[in-house]
Amino acid sequence: MERKRVLITGAAGFLGSHLCDRFIKEDYHVIAMDNLITGDLQNIEHLFALENFEFSHHDVSKFVYVPGKLDYILHFASPASPIDYLKIPIQTLKVGSLGTHNLLGLAKNKKARMIIASTSEVYGDPSVNPQPEEYWGNVNPVGPRGVYDEAKRFQEAMTMAYHTFHGLETRIVRIFNTYGPRMRLNDGRVLPAFIGQALRGEDLTVFGDGSQTRSFCYVDDLVEGIYRLLLSDYAQPVNIGNPDEITIGQFAEEIIKLTGTTQKVIYKDLPVDDPKQRRPDITKARALLNWEPKINRAEGLKITYEYFKSLPAEALINKEHKDFTTYNR
Ligand code: UDP
């Protein structure tokens, strides 16, 4: 039987690369697309030799051309850490809006089903906890996170419009904090930040008083949820995340214990509009997809720590991860 063909954007990134692995495992033909601004080819290098894998170096904010048929499109291209979208705010807005529009057009043309990577950031600094899909959010459009949050909100609106107006088959996954191997050590996110600091023998930087909460999902669980959602017939947004909520202060203590570092916690200013609480209500994912996370934090953190420890020493250098200034805005 002919293989199904799937286009994955942001394929060289953290989530994109794990999705490539999953679809290769399911024997799809995978077309991996990335402009490599924040992605890294090392994440998908092991797939290049396969006959059912191809890579396209392209920025989806510009017109996207893919020859041949397409069954599915997974739009996972976007900077996704607060540091990244502070550095490249305009590309962040463009990939969520123009990029999504281009890919929806492609999906329509190919009669492909498209899933977009939305985010718990659409809930902003939420006033309800946990957050169900029905919650409309509390987002500051002109704050530093606005470029990401509003691009993702627009992305959802655009996707829903293609669904209702053009009858396109679409899926929307709202992704909560996720971690695992292939996160960039210097992307500014809390987990690589803490583990990087522990490995370099630096103090762990907790922002604010550490009472803000997050709920961390291991990447394999997330990928399973996304896979099930894509194959389901449900077009409304679905939260995928791990509801096990923890304060950032407690999280720092867990990392100290895990790594055995003798360093301590130091406190820094809380970034502007940093959400105070975040926890997914996964009632829908449970009911519709028969999905829930299987890997607990202790287990997931151990695997992730082993991954970071296995990186070459130069990866640990706390350098600016990339010079973005040369990229077209
Ligand atoms: N954080 C922290 N120290 C760091 C990096 C992040 O205390 O070195 C905090 C950050 O302020 C936020 C939480 O950890 O409250 C999660 O941050 P992250 O950037 O990973 O993702 P977010 O959920 O805020 O998008």
C-alpha cells in the first residue's frame, strides 16, 4: 500500500523532531520543513538516510510549495520560548499568522487534514485553574508575550474559519509546558535553564518568589496525544498536557535533588506578564481520545537529565544560542 504523506513544519525543533520520529515509526512518508532559525538539524539527522524522509529548508511565512499529494499537515513551526519570541517578535507573529494562512491554503489545495500547534498561552495569565478549553483567556496583546499569544489566538481563529467556511478538516491542540530530550539547553525555558545551571555549577535562577505554578508533560505523552487528536474527528481545541501542577520553587528543589548539585536557588525579577498558575483540564482529551499522560515527572526528568548530560561539553557553554539579527523580519 502507498504510504500516507505528512508535512511537518518546525520539524527540526523540539516537538517537530519527536513528531517526525513518530510518523516515521508509523510508516508515513515524512516531509520535514524548517527554516532553522530556532530548530537544529541535529534533531533529525538520524532520519536523513531513510527513503521515506525528506527535508525542505523553507520559511513557511513565505508561500509554501510541496509537490505530490499530502494527507496531513502538522504546523509546529514557531519560536516557543519567552526568550525566543522576545528576540524575534516579528517572525513569531508572522509564522503564527502568515505561516498558518499559507499552510491552510496548502491543506485546502491538497485536501489534507491539518493540525495546528496552539498553546496554553492562549489562556494568558488565567483566572481559573485548571484551564478548560472553554476558558477564553486573559491575554495582554501589547505585552512582551503578546506576539506569541496573539499569533496563536489568531492561528486558532484562522484555522476555525477554514474549517467552517471551506469545510477543511482541522484539529487544534493546546499544548501545555512540555519537556524532554532535544530541548535547547539555552532556550531560556525553566527546565533547560535549571539543568544547565546545575551542570555548569551555577546557582539556579528562580524568577519572582517561585510561587507561580506550571504543569510539565513529558514529550512522548504529548506526541501520543497529538497523534490521537489528529486521527480523531474532533475539530474544537483540545488541551494536551500533564495536570500534575508544581510551583517553580518546588521544581528548582526537584532539579537540585535530581542533579545532586551543591548550588542554591537565587531569586531574580519575575518577567512581565508571567502567568501565576497553569494547569490543563484534560477532561476532553480523556473522554475523546482516551488519552492521559503515563510518564510521571520523576521518570521524565531522569531521562531528560541523562540526555543533557550526554551532550558534548561545548553545548553547556552559556552562550547566546543564535544570532538572530541577520534574519529577515
Ligand atoms: N523561570 C524561572 N527561572 C528561569 C526560567 C524560567 O524561574 O531561569 C520561570 C518563569 O518565570 C515561569 C516558569 O519558570 O514562571 C516557566 O517558564 P518557561 O520560560 O519555561 O515557560 P512559560 O511557561 O513561562 O512559557
